[in-house]
Amino acid sequence: MASDQFISVPEAGTTLGVSESTIWRMIRRGALQSILRGGRRLVSVKTLDDPQRPRKVDT
């Protein structure tokens, strides 16, 4: 995971079209990989692009 790129929780929410609270829930349940760097929680970009992760569907 060292070569992975990471983005902030707010950026991850914008990317997925969900709230920051939803991103935090996804991190807690293990649906998104994250690291703590310099006191900030960063989300792995690779896990945002995971085709196995459920997607939000507009109706």
C-alpha cells in the first residue's frame, strides 16, 4: 500500500457523491482502506475504484 495514492475524507466523499459521515462509516466497517498520516485520515484512491464496492445509483 506504500505506492498507493491517498486523498482526504472530504475529497473521498466528493468523489463518491456521498457525505463525509458515510465515508467514515465505510472506513469503520472496512469497505475503504485508509491510513493516518500527520494526524489526518487519508483514504486509498485504489479502494475508491474497486469494482467490488457497492455504488450509489441515481434513480
